[in-house]
Amino acid sequence: MAATKDGCGKGQMATGNGWRLHLGIPEALFVEDVDSFMKQPGKETADTVLKKLDEQYQKCKFMKLNLAQKKRRLKGQIPEIKQTLEILKYIFLLADNLIKCVCGWWLM
């Protein structure tokens, strides 16, 4: 076998003809036999193959950068989310106490 899929299983979802990765992440190929890999259709010269592989590498670098930026942004939002959660807990506590007070008043 000339090339096999990287079967890590993360982020994959089944399609009718095999596996497709989420978020447009390019499929990683492991090349066992370079001669048979180069004989496949669409791989006429080493330059075209290297150009396609470089494009995939650049896409992966771009996606890695974007994911790192998103991770930093989301980590920065954690304190705000925690504060919002505490406010909501307080509001629900007040609402619960208010309901108990009103219900107790109606029973009197």
C-alpha cells in the first residue's frame, strides 16, 4: 500500500465513501513506498507533489494559528463567564426566595 490514512479517530465522521475530517482539516497521508506514490495519477513531477504537500502544510499551519488564537480568546473570556454564572446563581436565588415569600403570603 502506497499511502494510508492517519487513523487517529479524532474529529472524523463517517461519509458514504470513507472518513472525512471536521473543520476542513486536510487528511494526513503516510507514504510507505515513494515510487508507487509517485506513479499515482496527478503526480507527474516531484515539483507538483511538493507544491501540493506544501499547500497542505501551509493550511495546517494556518489552522493551528487560528486555533491558538481562538484558545487564547476563549481563555480570556473565562473570568467573565464565571462572573456571569455567579450573577445568574444570585438572581435565581433571589427569584426562589421571592416565590417562597409570595407563596407563603398567599397561604396566610
